[in-house]
Amino acid sequence: MTTKHAHDHDIPSLDWQRDGCFACGSGNPHGLRLQFAPGPEGKSYICEFELEGSFVGPPGHAHGGIIATILDEAMGKALKLKGKVALTRRMEVEYLRPVPLGQKLVAEGRVRSHRGRVLYNSAELRDVHGRVLARSRGKFLSINPEKMFARDLEAERKAHQPG
């Protein structure tokens, strides 16, 4: 099953297992398990979460690579607003303040602009007081995952067939 989007290729139904993702996969015991939902105005994707001690960098604070992963995931989830599947082509992160562990945090991603297969997104990571701790901008290239990952998808389908 595919969905047609104007001025773009067919976007597949994406009916494959995706719960192993480090950032959002519920089936990854070592991952972040982020759960994003559409923002209140439908112009972003938002996730509220806390980081546990295993993601430490400086004492009591998150590792920069974990922060970048969260921002990348937020920008990636925002692609749903345009019905796109895309890969990160380039990403820039600004680390503004140390990100505390064990405290409520909010990540929010948005699509800033879209031209053909290229999307420009942004994301913020905020504390409970709304202070921006880190932010990012990224360039994403929309793809057809059924073509790009055909071999992997076929192996996954075979592995999940009964019998």
C-alpha cells in the first residue's frame, strides 16, 4: 500500500518492525524510548521525558551525543507533518546549557521549509521552565524506504513470518 504526495514519489505504508530504534524504539532496552505526539497546534511534534543516569556525560548531566540524538529524533518526527520519510543529510547543534539528568525535559521538532525532496527542520530541547537548553537545525532528504532498504525489509518480513 502506498500514499501519493504531490510533486514527490510514492510514500510506502511502512508496515515493518521499527521498535528497535535507539531513540524511539520501545523494544530497545538500552534506548531512550522517546514517545512523540503532535503539538497542540499541529505544527510540531513534542515529547516529554526524563533522562536516566546511564546517559551521563558531565556529572549529573547528559552526554552531548545523547542530546544530539534527541534533537535529531525530534526533527525526524516532524517529518510526519509533511507525510515524508527522510534521512538526516546535515545537522547542526547548539549546546546552550547543560542538560540535567532525572528532570522533566521537553523536545520539540518542526518543519521550517520544504522544497521538492529537501526539508529543513529545527528542534529545541527545553527544561520544565521553558528555558532552551539546546537547539538544532537540519537538512533532510526524503526517500522511498521500500527501495532504499529493500534487502533489510525482505529479511525482516521473512524473520517474522509464522512457521
